[in-house]
Amino acid sequence: MLNIKPGIQRLYWSAFFVGLLFWTSNYYLYFNFEQLTSSWQTGLTMLFGSFVAGSTPLGGGAVAFPILTKVLAVPAEDAKVFSLFIQSIGMSFATLFFISKKIEIDWKTLSYALTFSVLGQFACLFINIESGLVIKHIYTCFLLLVAIILLDSFTHPPRTHALIFARKKLATAAFIGGLISGFLGAGADTLLFFYYVILMKQPAKKVIPTTVALMAANAIIGSILILSSNYVPSSFVITSWFFAAPIVALGAPLGGLIMTKLPPKSILAMVIFIIALEAVTTLILLPLNWLEASIVYSLLGLLLLKIKVEIFFTRYKPRLQNIITSTGLISRRFPPKL
């Protein structure tokens, strides 16, 4: 049983009730019931998105961005800003939950990665991509590549359960994650997960709290950068963010709690299912040209092929090992040392 100080143990709930009091007072001052009911679609989206944010390395933006842009026809810029704004709430409360439960967060890696992810976001202020369709397509391809590499990494056991620190690899992953977050409103946490699990061969479940904490800080700083620029948030962004805030403040920690109970393979299955679903909606809902569609089809096909191969070897690996052992192939190829 962990010896948790009462003050730390109550950190999440104290912050939640203070935030709820602030939200309620602002609702009566600036909003109305009609605005509340008209925001049900984004609220429902973030009910699921916040759970994903707390329990996987994808972040709530992995759900918010594709649904807002493809299903609700929200402009890509507004979807990106909303994703950052809402993750500044959901990921922050999930981080407070992890702290209150004394779940390990790698603060050394987090602080180092944050520096470079912020530089990546800052660089996005000087890079302009006009086409929202291009951004959506890039996002789908990025997620599919992550799923393919992630599935491959799970076939190899982690090197160690001790968190490892590699400056150059971490700086590169964090900077690219910041760039992706600047364009899409999510991605810094996914790239940190990429660094931990794929580059450093760390156990996936152990590093998710650190990726969540990075995205929380990244979303807060990214939101400040946006507000300090010439961008003025639309009424959709402000209203949707306000009414989804209490949902993600509860949903993301709930996802984090469930994550601590799930085996790593269940987390992997959840991540890959979400990514595959996102890719399918891209093919169905977006007017892609033949080259763009071919890239998505190829990546999705490769992902499905790797899933089938993984299922096959998981099911038949014991039989294959018995056959190889019984026929003496292993002993002939690798004779025992004298």
C-alpha cells in the first residue's frame, strides 16, 4: 500500500471542484442553456476523446481533430486550436490524477522534451499550410506509421524497466512532436511515446503517464502561443471548449485510472483500433486524389497485414517451436557448446 500524503491524495479533487466552481460562475455570467445544448456534439466527442487521452499515448486530439474536421466539417485551423485548448484541461487534470496517486512520471525527461517540443510549436508560427485537406491527410499517414512501428515494437520485449535518457534522440522526437502539435493540435505525446517504446525499448504502460504530462504542458504553452499571436478564437472554439472542459476534466483521469489496470496488449489493441478507424474515415469522408488515397490504402493494408501476422504467430508459435524442436532443426543449426 502506497503511503500517500493526504494533501497530495486530494490534489486532483481539490483542483476539480475549484475548476467546477469557476466554470459554474462563468456559465451564469457569459453563457446560456441554448449554447449548452448546441454543443452536445463536441461534448460527446470529447467524452470519448478524454478517455483516449488518459489511457493511451494518442491524446484527445487524435479523436477530436478527425471527428471535428471530417464529421462536423469544422475548419482544420479551428479543430487544431480546439484540440490544444481542450487538452490543456484534460491532460492537466489527468496529470494531477497521476500525481495524486503517486504514479511515476519521468520529470527529467519531461522537462528536457518540453523545451524542444515548444521550439517545434514556435517554428509552426512561421510555416503556413493553407490546405486543410493536406493537414488531414498528413495526420492520417502519421498515425498509421505510428501504429505500424508500434505493432512491430511489441514483438520485441523491452530492454529494461528503468527509464533511459538519450538526449539527441529525445530532442529530435520532441521537436518533431512539437511541429506536429503545432499543425494538428496533437502529437507531442505520441512522439515521446515513440521515443520511449520504439527507440529506447521501454515498457509501454510505464511511460504513458509521462507522455500525458508532456502533452498537458505542451497544450498549455501552445494555447498561450496561439492567444499571443494574431489569431482570434472563433465562437465555435470558445463555446465548444467551455462546455467540453468539465467532461474532459473527469474523462481523462478516468482513462488514466483504467490504463493502470489494463495489460499492455489491451492498450496496444485500443490504440491500433482507433488509428485504423481514423484511417477508414479518411478514405470514406475526404475527397482524396488517387495518390493520396493510394498512400493511405498502402499504409492501412500494411498495418492489417502486420496484425494478421502477429495473430498467426501468437496462435501457432508454440506448435511451430514444438515442430522445430522435434525435428532437431535447432540442435543441427545451433549445436550445444562444449
